[in-house]
Amino acid sequence: MKKLIVLISLVFLLSIIFIACNKDSANGESTVRNALTAYYSVNQSDYDYYKKMTKGATDSEFADFNKSYETNSKKFEQYLSDKSYNDFYNSRISYLRIDKAYKNNVFVEIKSLTITKERENKKEKTIGYDYKLQLKQTNKDTKKTNIVTKNGTMTVINKDGHWKVVDIIS
């Protein structure tokens, strides 16, 4: 009897996972959500990375410097189209996105995020989303919090069954 309950529970869980995966392949909303969360969240490891990148590197540190940059940039590759990733990589956004938070001495996390599907181009396999998010900024030292609102637009494209960001306008 226990095996039957475990088997039924497992089938139920796999069904839920399958439905969730199919829902994402029907639209790119979770790609938008995950990309925005990765982009706007700033914590201590982001601070450490930012300091390393802005300090620069001596000849002996250059390999480590490049490896750190590539590793941190790669975190965003899963969300971006090839062209968007190349632009992201070449413009150094993986650490420049941290600049304002670092200079204001705040950690940032998403407090709320609303995503609205605004347009779809079936021929080009793209969907445009508008988003509105609230960022909770917490001062690293005083722990005082501040809420900042951001609005923007993000377009995703379906390439081989995977949604990828092609542009962001904020």
C-alpha cells in the first residue's frame, strides 16, 4: 500500500512539473521573471565581484580576472539570445549592473514583480512583455530599507523550444 501511495504521489508530482514546463514553453514569462531577478538582485558576492572587476588586474592576475568575468557573465547566458549575450558580455554589464547599488552601499532584492504580455509576433516567434518591479534596497550598514520602482519592456524569442531575451528597454 505504501508503494502505491508513493507511486501515485510521484506521478502527481511529475505531472505538475510537466504542466509547469509546458506552460513556460507556451510563453516566455518565466524567462523574463528569471532574467530580471538575476539582473536586479545584488548581494555580497556581487559586491566582491564588482570590486575585483573595477580594481583591474596586474599581468599575473589577468587569467583569474578573465575567469571571474566569464563565470559571472555566463550566469546570464541562459536567459539571453546569442546576440543579446554578446552585447551583454562585450559591454561589461555583468558587473556594471552592480555599480549603483555598490556606490549607494545597498543590497538589492526584488520585492514584487508584475509581468504583462503586451504583444506577440507569431511569424517571428517573439513576445513582448511590460514589467513593473519593486526593488527592496537594504543599506549594508544601517539595514534601513528603501523601495524603488522600475518599469520596462522585454522581448523574448522562441529558439528551438527555449525562450531567450532579445531586448530590454528600461
